[in-house]
Amino acid sequence: MTTPGLEVIPGNDMTRIRVVCEHQRGLIYVVPAERSWVCEKEYLPAHALAGFFRELTALENKEVQGLMQQWGIYFRQLPEEQEEAKAGAAES
């Protein structure tokens, strides 16, 4: 039996993310692509998913927004670490 939850399975040429619960199950494949060349291999899945969701939400497509809302999935881009460090220094 497959363990419920999210399981990140790194590989040589791809990373698989197994998503399993009692009612749904699937695999998300993340492979090197045109937009992910800048990232180190170990961070490629995070880079690809964050970039994908950033661009998907930027489309401002009502159907996509509705589907994400129906599933309770929301995305907010976080500031880069350099910006966070500057903000932290300003607060000190």
C-alpha cells in the first residue's frame, strides 16, 4: 500500500512527486526544461513548480482561478532572499 501524502522521489533525469490520499492519487513529473536551466539539479522541482504557478496565476484566467479555488490551491510569490535580508536589516 502506498503511504498517503506527498513524497518527493529524486532521480537522475527527473524528480517524481507522488501525491496520494484516500480519494486521489497521482504522480507529478519534473524534468529539466527551457525555463529551469538556471537552477541546480536538487532545486529544480521547487524552481519549476514555483515558476509554473507564478506564470499560471499571472494569466488571470477565470477558469484557472475557479479551478484553483475549487481545490483550495492558492499561490503567492515570496520575495527573493536579498529583499528579505534588506527588509530584516531595515527593521533592526
